[in-house]
Amino acid sequence: MEVKIGVQHAPREIVLESGQSAEEVERAVSEALAGKSPLLSLVDDHGRKVLVPAERLAYVEIGEPTARKVGFSSAL
């Protein structure tokens, strides 16, 4: 699933593909915003961990689960 994270005072958003469910991402965001965790911690599809300080979160957009793209292009 695609997750976009806006960070205060940063010119670009963080975009990652995560294998976590929408509920897991929402729970992590809620805990960070409630002060239960000082960092928002998410893991992407490649196993890399993304950490964002909770006080710097501007927004988090949780997208729809992405389908695997399979096929061949006919580039000439």
C-alpha cells in the first residue's frame, strides 16, 4: 500500500510502498500523535525502516493496496 507522509519544514513528502495493512499504519500514526511514541516508524516493501519525529508530522495519506504490475511493453 502506498503511504505519503508530509513533514513540517520539508519541501517534499515521503512516499513509500508498505506491506503493512491500513489498520497497522493508522495505529502507528495514532500512537505517534497521541505521544505514546516519539517517532512514527513504518517499514517499506524492501525492509527499510522509515522514522519520522512525531512532532514534525504534517499529514499522513494512506492509499489503496497496490496490485502487482505484470506485463511487457511494446517500446519500439
